[in-house]
Amino acid sequence: MGERMKVIPIDKLQPVLVTGATGYVAGWIVKRLLDAGVTVHAAVREPRREDKVAHLKALAADAPGKLHLFAADLLQDGSYAAAMAGCGIVFHTASPFTSQFADPQKDLVDPAVQGTRNVLDEAKRSDSVRRVVLTSSCAAIYCDAIDCARAPGGRLDETVWNTTASLDYQPYSYSKTAAERSAWDIARAQSRWQLVVLNPSLVVGPALQARPTSESFRIVQSMGDGTLRMGAPRVGFGAVDVRDLADAHLAAAFLPHASGRNIVSAHETDLLAMARTLLPRFGKAYPIPRRAMPKWKTWLFGPLLDRTITRRFVTRNVDVPWRADNSKAIRELGLAYRPLEQSMQDMFEQMIGSGMLPQRRPLQDPRRVT
């Protein structure tokens, strides 16, 4: 548990389920739970693949908690029955976050929506479950940064829903919106367990596995591999450290008063501002962008370089500030956030160490990642 947060009364008597346990965010949730002495039922697609689960086993070897691996498939009804048996808390984190997809319906929406339904339908059948914590996203609240100006007081809050994403535009955001709406429909149709939803902004910070697949790493990789050496567009969004988000999950699970949707976002930033946090430690060795890519140039050339950068996206997000009210989660979950510089530098350092970025000099100022 991060020492910046208030102490959370963690129940160690019942096991907890973490879906998608090999994921970027889920790995830190598992670590926090194991370090607290909790028995974790980790649901993964292929528990026998050592390359996928070795880091989870290593976490358990050094912690007082116990780890049990279970095979589960997001698209298979009843797949989570064994993993959920006896669990009091369910963390549902499993959902794809990538821009590398062939079919948005099959690769993004179906796993997000059907997976959520399968997990929550199983919770309805399980007598032990008393709370479900869903990892949603700020993408379920807004589609483009320009939406912030139309939100109450010019800032996104938990009352706002994304109404403009679709299969054809921002399909990831569409998948998260559809999945969260489905979760609330299921939760309201029963009264035995409570649903608490976390809506994080872009998640950054170090991973516990060597080769994470989260889109966050592709974005940060582009800051160090030369992709953005001529400049980074000022795409507005929020950011939060993965370790702080893991702490938020434990607060959402075990604090009795936790409820509803919760925006978990530490910083209102943009792509260039994030990249610039890397300059003090890595700027001499890596082609980290130092200047903004003009909006007109991004509008003209962006679609030629990346299919996700449409001209509609550029118009509605580049040089547009992102604003959100994060006070509910700070107040009710007791959150405290790391500086963005620490999150980004820890992440970049870990990416160098794991080979995701080339080793160009000895790492300086090594810090223990906790």
C-alpha cells in the first residue's frame, strides 16, 4: 500500500478475485493485495504460460499473501465460476487497451462488454461476493478533449457520459462506455453486492511484467524511439500513476463508504508536457521531443502516419485543454498522487531495462519502484 494514502481496513479472511491478472494495472493490484496478506484468485487466459505469469508468482514468493491461478475466458459464459468461488471482492480489470486491432467489434467491444457481463453475471450467482470493483476509464466519460468545455463548470465529472464515440470513431472509448453501462444495468438489477467504478485517465508508470501490452507503453515508446523527434502534438488528456491507481482499487474495495463512479486522474496534461518530464534524466541520450508539432501539421500529416490520428481527432483534441474534477476520489478514497515526473521517469527507466527502448547509457539515479 502506498504510504501516501490513509490506512485501509483490508479484509484478509476471504479471497479476492482479480480478472485479467496479467495486465498492466492488474499486476499492481495483485502486488498490493499480496503485500497486505490477502489470498488472491488470479484469473488469466493461460495460467500454464510461464512467460505470462512468472512475475505474479515472483510477487507471491516475496509476500505474505497467497496466489492461486485460474484459467478464464472473457467470452465464455461461466468461465469465472471456479475463480470466484468463496471470494468477497471481485476486481474486474480485464479489457483490451490497444490501437492495434483489425476489427473494433471483435477485438475491443466484444471482450469489454461480453467479458463484463460474464464476470458480473457470475457475481450474481455467487453468494460470497459483496462488492465488485470495475476498472472503467475516463474514456467512458468523454470522447474528445473538446467535450470538457461542455461539462458542468467546464470540467468532466462523474455525472458525464461519453455519447459520441462509436465503432467508427474512438472505438476503444466506445467499448469502455458500453461495458460500464452494461455493468451498471446488471448491478441495479440486484441488491446483494455493490458496484464501485474507477474511471482512470491515461495510466503511466512502471510495469511489473517485462513486456506489457497496454497502449500507454506504445505512447511513451514513441517519445524515446525517435517517432516524435520533430515535435509532439499537444493532445490534451489526463494521467495517473499505475501504482496510485492500484491503491485506488484497494480503497474502492475495502472502504465501506466507497461508491459510484470515481474519476482517478492526477494530472491535466498533454503529450508534449508528458514528454518534457523525461528531458532532465534522458534528454541527452534519447530523441525526446522538445517542441510542439503545430496543429495544422498534425492535421495534415497525422492521418498518414497513424490511422488513429484522424482529422476529426486532431480538430477536437490537439491544442485543446483537458479538464476533470478529481475531487470525489481524493475525498472519498483518500487518494494522494505522485508527481508526473516520477511516474514518467520510472516508466521510461523500466522500459529501457526491459528492452522496450535501447540502452544508450548507464541508468542514473536508480530508485526502488514501489
